[in-house]
Amino acid sequence: MKKFAEKYHLVMRLSLGFVFLWFGVAEILNPRYWSGYVPQIFTEILPIPILPLVQGHGSVLVFLALCFFFRFYLRYTGVLALLVLLSIIGGLISMNGFDEIVVRDIGLFGLAFSIWLYEIKENDFKKIN
């Protein structure tokens, strides 16, 4: 069990990657369903239709998932994931206030933040040694 416990970072990355992959694929395949989560301010400001915007967001989520699965530039991927989650949290709060979906996404933000911090710690120790 100790050997498995030492792989906590892998479990964190795969878990967050799975969540991003699921939502990303869902947004790409069914953007109409997810378009209701886009704050109205974006639909008024942005010059592109809402459905391609949702699909583009889904593509970013799939990209992040693959980066987490394959440990690709996690130092930068982590920052992008944090920014994406902050935008999701901010959008949800502006639309619905503080609800259970926002709480879930704050938890995902914490997970992404932990992955990012772990990666920074690992890279800094490698440079010292």
C-alpha cells in the first residue's frame, strides 16, 4: 500500500485529467447543452457565435487532460488549468451565485493548484541536486 501511496501525484493528475477530458468531450460533442453556462456578457462582447466558443473551450479542456495524462509541461499546464478553472468559477458565480457547482469547481481548483505546486517543488529540487 505504501508503494501506491507514493504515487499520489499520478492519481491526482489522472483524476483531474479525467474530469477535464469528460467535460471537454461533452462540450465538443454537444455545445448547445453547455452554451447555457456561458455568461451573457461574453455572448454580447465576443464577435463569434456561442457554439464554436463552447467547442473551443472543450478543446482546451481536452488539451489540458492530455497534458495531465502524459505529464506534459505541467508547470505551465497547471497555470493554464488554474486560469480556466478561475474563469469557470467566476462565470458560474456571476450567473448563479455560490452554489454546489461552484463548490465542486473550487475543489477542482485546489486539486489543480496542488498538482502545480508539486511540479514546482519537484523541478526546484531537481535543479538543486
